[in-house]
Amino acid sequence: MIHTRGLTRSFRAKGETVEAVRGLDLDIEAGSVVAFLGPNGAGKTTSLRMLTTLLPPTSGSAVVAGYDVLTDPSGVRHRIGYLGQGNSAGSNFRVSDELITQGRAYGLSRAGSRARAESLLAALELEGLAKRTVGTLSGGQRRRLDIALALVHEPELLFLDEPTTGLDPHSRATVWEHVLRLREELGTTIVFTTHYLEEADLWARRVMVVDHGRVIADDSPEKLKAGLAGDRIILGTADRADAGRAVELARALPTVHEVTADGTEVRVRTPHGDTQLPVLLRNLEAAGVRTLTARLTRPTLDDVFLGLTGRTLRESAGATTATATHDGA
Ligand SMILES: Nc1ncnc2c1ncn2[C@@H]1O[C@H](COP(=O)(O)OP(=O)(O)O)[C@@H](O)[C@H]1O
Ligand SMILES: [Mg+2]
């Protein structure tokens, strides 16, 4: 559905060159749900704007939904839907009229665009709001309308740039439920950007971690977490002598990365915490080690980002918010 090679974009701003996207090589299969996860300024919006033909690349190539973004931008545009970061429908029009106008703009007949508007309102559970003006909708309802607008021409591929930023957690979940139901019903390929770790983790089957214009990791959330951070077993023992013996027993496990002790607490990093923990507990018991508590913690995508960059995504998001003002451009 998407193939890019060396896709690059730089900007000249105040005599300086900003390399927003540096050599993106992508192959995205039809029907997938892919997240671009990265801090503000990582190059997510710039990547999406090149793939949606809104911004010409400085160099490189991209074929999207079978059409070349450089030589056949209108071929691309007819097959994709795009929800830009923070963009929204005009506020004085009625919800149903917005959808009908959009359908007409894509060449549907009057009756056809009316029917399409009705089915989209139903799909995104906006029926009750059809007669309301857009300005009266809540943030979450408005985002769902934006998504409906991006779907009027039944695109095979939907790009969503930070679709839930600024929404409360409940509205975020509702937006995702709707997006994923559409995907199940229509097989739409979905590419979205986010700086919410949980969102990439929950909804994407493939996560591309981007930082400073480059993809620094690309895999399923499960594999990213298993490969980089591993699980962590944390044992509380009765005293330091028990902790020392627990360290030895943990080191003897077949798949263990690292074992450390801090007072009576023993920490074990392993890629397979769920199978290693019961084995370890049995061995501790057999050796007479007094184990008072045992916890298994799973790594998060934040651990992954930290492992890759030495920064947490939350820190980076805060540190570079100033660059986010370019996003509306
Ligand atoms: N129109 C522009 N002019 C100058 N610099 C830009 C422009 N658009 C984006 N940038 C810069 O390119 C980098 C990537 O921005 P962007 O793609 O918006 O990142 P993200 O969407 O991941 O937050 C940032 O450093 C940003 O300041
Ligand atoms: Mg952005």
C-alpha cells in the first residue's frame, strides 16, 4: 500500500537548514494499522504530508496506493483520506451538510452524497447530531466528524495525524473504537501519528519509532518491548543473606539478562518473565530462601524509547514543545 525509498525533506528557516525527514524507507502492507510514534519535532507530520502529496519531498520516492506522489498526485489523493493535525470542519454548518458538501466535492451525486453521509453518521455514532452545527460539538464528536469527512470517498488508506491529541481519555478510546471498527468492516489501511505511548501500544500492530527525522525502530509493540527492555522480576527477600542466595539462583536461570540486588530487593531482567518467575519461585522455595514478595513488570514503549535514545518520550515531548508551533503550517 505504501512504498518509499530515501524519502527526505528539509526546510530552510532563518538561514538554517532543518532536516525534518532523513531518508524514510517504508513498506506498508494493505490492511495494516501502523503508528508513527515520536516526540514533537520528530518529523511525523512532515512524513504524512509527503505521503499525502501535500508537501513535495526534497529527494527520494514514494508510491502510495499504487500511485507515485510526484508524477500522479491526484491518483494518490482519490484513494486516500487524510485527517490533518488539528484541522477541523467549519463551525457554522450543520454536521450533515458538511458531509454532503464533501461528498459533492468528490463527485458523488446529490442522492449519493446524502446516502453516504447517513451511513457515515451511523458508523461514527453521530446520527443524533446530524442537525447540530459543527461549532456546538464536543472535542471528541468533532474529531469523529473529521474522520467521517476523511472517509466520504471510501479511501483504501487513511492517514490520521495525532487524531486524539487534546481529547480526554474517554473520547480518545471512543475515537479508536470507531476507527478500528471501520478497519474491520472495510479493510482500510490506517497510518497514524501519536506521541501517546499507550495509544501506539494499544491500537497499532506495527510501530515505527521516529526521532530526529529517522525511523529508529520498527516492529510490533510486543516485539519492541520484548527485544529491548525485557520483563523485570522484582523479589522482596527476608534479609540480605536470602537476597544473596536469590541472586545466585536467578543467575542460574536459562534466560536471564541481568540480576541486581539492592538490600533485600532482587531485580531480574529476562525476556520471558512469565515462564521464568514460577521456575525461580520453586527454586527459591527448594533452597529455603525466604521470599516475601514477587512482582513481574512488563516493559512499556517508554522503556523502548529510553533504551534507543537515552531520553524518555515524555521528557522529549516537554523539551521541544516550541517546535510544535510549526505543525499547523
Ligand atoms: N514549514 C516548515 N518550515 C520550517 N521548519 C519546519 C516546517 N515544518 C516542519 N518543520 C520542522 O521540521 C521538523 C519536523 O516537524 P514535524 O514533521 O512537524 O514533526 P512532528 O509532527 O513529529 O512533531 C521540526 O524541527 C519542525 O520545526
Ligand atoms: Mg506533528
